[in-house]
Amino acid sequence: MPKSPRLASSADDVALSTVDSDRLSLGKTLAWCAPGMSYVANVLILGYITIYATDTLRIPAAIVGTLLLVAKVLDAFGTLFAGWIVDRSPVTRLGKARPYDLAILGMWLFTGVLFSATADWSLWLRIGWLFIAFVLNTAVFGPLFTGAGLLYMARALPTRQVWAKASSRGGLLSGLTAIVVSTALPVMLGMAGKSGSGWSVTIWMFSVPFAALGLIRFFTVKEKYETERPDMPKVTLREIVSALRSNGWLWVIMGIQLFAAIVGNIGASAYYFRYLVGDLSLAGALAPLGLIVLPLLLLLPRLMRRFTVSRLVMYGMILGTIGYLIYFVANGNLVVLFIGGAFVGIAAVPLSFLLPLLLLDSSAMNEARGRRRLESTNGALANFAQNLGSGISSGLAGWLLGLAGYDGALHTQPPSALFAIAALMGLIPAVISVFAVILALLSNRWEKQMPDIREQLAARHAQAEDPNDGPQRDAAQIGTNTMAIVTDTTRGPIQEGGTIMALKASREAADQDARERESRP
């Protein structure tokens, strides 16, 4: 059973426990990040579903686009339902969020099944097989896995500083995984050509080891902290609706996620390299760009001391817009594509690895307004936006290719189809990225309120009686353990250990937040 952080009995205890709680060992880092590495590999493999369906299964592009759009809409609503399930889940011997890590097995099982069809089947059997396997992966097991992630982090890791470390280090390891998969997979699929059996063998070779990797965190990282009082009633639909209606920031974060998902999931890269570059296996040539981008992940905690997360996301999307425009004019030139890829790679870093912090801050804003924190629901809504954006991009790609006269059975596509592929690779993502830039600028207005909100929550918690010495705190005053709420990236947690000690720490936190507000743009 998770427990509250230990009480500090002296100033030395507070200092020592603050240092200890901000540490994240190498072993725990690897264990915590293993499912993320597995998940990234799964997402990269699913990125080839469109070209697999059109070129290997010979399903018309317009049908594929419609199929994936419908599947992703189901996925989006499945994500909302999964978040509701996780928030209402009881705390078991294994924890509250931790058991949902087992969903990674279902994701990999149906990934292998998805790519095991054959073009010899009837059209409707191919469509049905593709649709069912894809929906089970992305609308059932995927949402359960991702929907519990934020809550698992809040219950297993003690402070916002550690959350930032876990996110940035996880991004580094996931980036390395992406480089390996993005380099090896196109080469192996290029060797398989349009052969259904070749694709099936290749995908299963990835599915088995990555499924095992995804289970490491479940067996090694336990939940230790309560985010709400154990006797708090289960979250109700009315509480969720109330929080959503009052938290405009969450809707802005969802909008950023939506536009970013449309940009990142169009899936034109495989088409571009097969038909404009002339060799699908060369798609892995851009993967080493990750080696340039990965060091930025180690700088994220430092950058967060100078800039808000929203501004980092905004700057990233501006660079992404430039990179996609370079893609559009590259005309298959690998050198130009490499330059554009550098911009696009840098753009993805802030959004990919800092969005959980915005969502957790949004949860803190819920609490500050006297509502439930709803970490899992907020995470589910962000995933809803991501899946909806992915569906829109899949439908857009399929319909545009269909209108442009694309035929997967041809080895050379007509000029109209080639232009459509180039537009999907660069021009369309560039235009959509501009909308994400605007929303990130709006998000910054809310995020700049967070130092005051953390100060408010710190004072509220400090004034509450120690649960060992008096009555339980009012439910409106407790939405997470004190350590998680009042910590930011520049200091450790406030440990509970007496009103005087807590008030002193609260004043220090307020002073630090004031300095941050002055230094941030």
C-alpha cells in the first residue's frame, strides 16, 4: 500500500530528505524508462501501417484513410474511457496505476497480428483484419497503458524535480531507441519489399523483445506515494465535467497536442522515400539526426529555469515549421532533407518530453480551485487529442493520395501523386504547426501563474494540521502529497514536519518563485 512521505523531525532532516528525494538512480531510471522505449518502438512501427495497407495488402488509399480515421476516433474516445477507469481504480496490492503497465503486452500482440495479413484474402477480410487489430492495439490496450502513466509517475516518484529528470532521461533513452528502430526497420522492410510474409516476420522480430522490455517497470518500480487521501471517494463524472469547464488551460494544452499529432502522424515519410527518393531503406538515413538532438534532452531542466515550458514548446514548433518547409522544397535531395530533419528533430523535443509537466501543472490548478486533481483524466484528454489528431492526419493522407491518383500497385506514381506526397511531407505540416505556435503562446499566459499557485498550495498545506497530531485535512485542501505539489525544477520538496518548518519552507519557495517570474520571459 502506498504511503505518505516520511515526516522530517528537524531542519537537518528536511535538508537531507530533500536531497535524497531529488535523486533518481541509474537503475531506477532505466527501469522507469523501459516501457517508454517499448512504446516509442510500437508507435514507429505503426507509422508504416498506411503504406503496408496500400502497397502490400493492396487496399485503396481512400479506404485506408477512412479506416484509420474511424479507428482513431474510437481510439480517442477509448482514451477518455481509460482515463476514467484509471482514476476510479482502487488501490490494490500492486498499486493503483502500476497494473496498467501490463497493457503493453496487448499492444505488441496485436501489432504482430496487424502485420500478419496477406493480399490473397478477400478485400473485406483484409479491411476487417486491419481494422480490428488496429483498434484493439490503439483504442483498448494503448489507452490503458498511456492513461495510467501520469498517475503512476505521481505515485512512484516523489517530486517535480524527479519528474523532470525522469521525463528528460526517458526522452534520451526513447530517442536512442527511436534511432535504432528508425535505422533498422526501413532497411529490413526495404528488403521485404511488398511481400506480406516478409513484413510479418520483420514485425514479429521487433514485437517479442520490445514486449519483454515494456514489462520491466511493472516488476521493479512500486508505487510509494498517495496523491489523494486513501478515504477520498471515487471520482465522479460531475467532478470531471466541473474541472474541465473551469480549466481553460487544459483545452489549450489539448489543442497543442492535437495540432502536433496531425503534424507528426501524417505518415508520408515512407511514401516519400519509396517514390521521391527511390529507396525506402534510405528512410533510416535521417535517424542519426537523433544524435544531434539527444543532448538537448539533458539541457531541458536547465532551460526550464530560464523559460517556461510553453515557450520552449513554442520555440520548438517555430523551428519545426522551418524544417517542414525545407522538406517540401527538398525534391528528394538527401542533404536538404538532412538539414530539414535537424530542425524537425529539435522541434519535437520540448513537446514530446515536457508535455506531462504542463498536464501535472494543470492538475495543480484544478486543486487550487478546490477541485479534484484528475491526473489520469487530464492525461487521457491529452491522449484523446493526440489520437484524434492522428486520425485526422491518417484520413487526410489517405484522401489526398486517393484524389491525386495514387495506386499502390504501381512502381512509379503519376506527377499529381508525387506532389501530394511532397505536400504531405512538408507543406501541410508547416501550415498546421503555425496553429500550435499560437496555442503555445496562449498556454504561456496560464503557466506564468503557476509560481503563485504553488505558493498558494504550499501555504494551504502548511496551515493544515499534521495528520498525526490532529484531524484529517479537508478534502478540498488535499489533492496530492505535499512533496509533489510545492516542488519545481529548482528546488526539492517541502517535507511535512511541523507548521513552523513548513511555513519557513513555504516562504523560501515563494521567494524562489518570485525570482523565477522576474527571470522568465
